[in-house]
Amino acid sequence: MGFRYSGHETFPCRYAWLPKAFSAVEADRQAFSDEEGAMIRLGVGKNMVRAIRFWMVEMSVAVKHAEGGYHPSDFAKAVFSRKKGIDPFLQDIRTLWLLHWKVSTHSTEEPLFAWDYLINQCQSPEISRSAVLQAFRRAADKEARPPSDVTLEQHFDTFLHTYVPTRSRKGEIQEDNLDCLLIAF
């Protein structure tokens, strides 16, 4: 089993992304096939389109269709459907826990390395950046194609900023982090 270290374009998942992704693939399974069209439809740049596509698959909102494109998962229909969904605007913390569980478990063939390692394998009650990156390097070196140190650092930062907001030098929470999905825990 291989792990994924990238694909998120270094963006943690944001609140609006999953409902938008669900609506897009519900309306058109090819919505993410044309990045230029997806940029217009979603109102974001190319890297964010890629990040949204990445997170929608990792959090089981959409599944790659055998004939191309994506279709909403049964899970996504139960949660995000505007008519029958139980939480179309992600207002229920239980939904956030479900999404955390989806990304933390082996829901895809290539699980996210940082989530697998830090949530399922690491037994330390405290972590430091340097200790985690050293542990990442040791574990990643066992892979057939080990990622670079920069990729490991970016992957760890994406994991960290999924749950902990970034702070400025003055200790203030950065505004763009307030929209990250799992910071509300």
C-alpha cells in the first residue's frame, strides 16, 4: 500500500468547498474535468480547483466515475442534498467528525500519509515539528519513491492547518484560516 503526500496543493479543506463540490458533481459529473470551467463555476483559482477535487475524493463526497468524471457518493447525498440532506451547510459538529473520520481512515487506496501516521500510528501525547518531520522522513524512506523533505514539510503543514489555525508573528489568528473545515473541533 502506498501513501499520498500531495494533491491538496497545500490547502486545508475549507467549509464552502465540500458543499460546492457536491453541487457541482451532482449537476455535472464532468464538472472537475475541465479546470478552466471549474474555475469559473466555483469562483476559485486552478490550484484551489485541484484542492477541492482532492478533498472531495478524500472525504468521500464524490467517487471517480468509471466512464470519467465524478459522481456524488451515497454519503454525500445523505449529508449535502439540499432537499433531503441532514447537514447541507456543515453546521452539525457530528458531520465534521464524520468527515474527519473519512479522511483519517483508509477510505482510499492511497491514504494520506500524515493522517495515517499521526492519527493511527503515532503514540506520542505531544508533537513538535522537528520530531514529526524526522519521523516522517524515517517512515517515508521505506516507500518505493520517497518524497522530498519539502513535500513532507508541506504535507505536515497541511495536516496541522486542517486542525490548528495559523497565527501571525503577533499571535493573531490569520483570517484565511477561519474558514478551514476542521478547526472548529
